[in-house]
Amino acid sequence: MPCKGTKRQLDKLGIPYDTVDTSVAGTEVVDMLKELGHLESPVVIVRNEFAEIVEHWSGHRIDNIRRLLA
């Protein structure tokens, strides 16, 4: 449910996103998320225009999602 809630909130606010299903993704994706310190889904990764990671979090964090609009 946290994944669906996060997608629903992003859609509601008009924030574009891509999804990766970790149950079918390769081990490199799961390893990258673990390296970032995440052990639960969803993981939100915010990148800048150069595709560099500028922020990331796990769990359904409406406060962080709303902050993206600022």
C-alpha cells in the first residue's frame, strides 16, 4: 500500500516519475538501493537535470513529496 499511496500522491500533485518493480528488477537495482541505505519500499530518488541523485528516501512520505513542489 505505501507504493500505491506514493504514486497516488505524485499523480495528484502532477509530479512526473518513473517506476521500477524491484521484484523483477536486476540485482544491480536492489544493490544500489541497499547502498543508499534503503531496506523498504517505496524508495523515491530525486535527480537533478544532470541525472545526479540529490535526495532520496524510503516509505510513504507525503511531507517530502509536497516539499518537491517548493
